[in-house]
Amino acid sequence: MRLHLLHLGMMQPGDVPVPGYLVQTTDGINILIDTGWPRSFVENPRNPPGLSIEMRPEDTVVARLAAIGLKPSDIDYLVCTHLDDDHSGNHDLFTSAEFVIQRQHYEMAKGGYPRFSATRAVWDHPSLRYRLIEGDIELVPGVELLETSGHVPGHQSVLVYLPKTGGILLAADAVMHQSMADATTRQMFITDMDDEPAVRRSTQKVSDIAEREGVAFVVYGHDAQQWRSLRHSPAFYE
């Protein structure tokens, strides 16, 4: 069982990372979590207000997978934490995978909510197969999906159990930075869709599960300082 942290570009100012993740199970199942900004951003980034996207050719999800000997067709499951542009920009490349997403989130996006329209042609490609889930589930032994609505309705985080490292909780945008880990004091951002109580509930859930399971660490969704301290693919945690 291995966990690769995929560096899929940065946002400036602040060296804010855009991560993806790959879990490789002991029986050969490959689980990709998120796909980063659209690959077209290498040449033509569409910068959000106040931010500048930096994406090199080696930062595309396909290049990161190729560096460890994988092709898009090798991915068995693609877990969608949510469908914001920086998480869903290359879903159309993974036509062999089963996509796993919270029903609430998928139905909101599919219904035309404007926030998720920029990459709709990519995540709503007719060749993609979605499995809609509700709440927390075990995807495969050692990989649990956790419903963490708040940043967006139907957001999900991922808990991975590794034989040597122990548990690692991939919070994604439920908790974007370590400074936001305390549910009572965390800052609200304009990108947080749900009401404040929902955001605080999901923040507390991440904290409670991390404590209950005794995880080795939580990976926060866009934490520049933490990201620099972590082991990036092609290195891995096991």
C-alpha cells in the first residue's frame, strides 16, 4: 500500500500548492484523487481573481503518473473530492476509471450550478462512469471516503491506512490550511459555499476522525508550508 502526493502546480502569491493523490493498494488497484487544473493551463492559464497559476509541463497529472510508470488507463478509481476547477480539470482523460463522488455534490453540479461550469465539458464527458455515494464509505480496504460538506455541499475527504506510516487523512478543501484546523476559530473564505455552521462541522469532523484514528498526519488542501515538508511523488508513503 502506497500513497503518492502529486504536485500539480502552484498558485501565487504564496506558493500555494495544487495537489492530487494516488493510492496504490497491495493487490494492484490504482486510486487517483483529483486531477488538478486543466492541462491547457501549462500554455494558457486562466487566473482566478487575485491569483496567478504556475503550471509546468511536468505538473500535469498525466506527467506525474508517467513518472511512476502509470498511464490514465491504469487508474481503476477516480475519487472526486469536489468539482472546483483546480480539482477536476483533467477528468476526461480517465475513461477507464470508475468515478466516485458524493451524490449531493454531483447533482448540484449536474444541475448547472455556475461555480462548476468552467470544467463541465471535462468532468461531464459522456464517456465517464460515475458512482454516486452518500456519506462515509469504505472504497476498498484501507481507503475510506468521508463526507465533509462545507467548502462545497458534498465535498469529501479521504482517509488512507498505510502499513508503515499509519493513517493519513487527506482533508482536501474541507481544511485548506493548518491554521484552519480548529473548528471554533477557523477563518471563513469567500470560496466556502455552505453556511458557517456546516463549514465548522466538517472541520470538526476532520479533527475528530484524525484524533480517533490516531493518524500520522492530516494533509491540508492548499498549505504551502506543510506541502514543502512532505514527500512528493515519485517518492511515496507506505
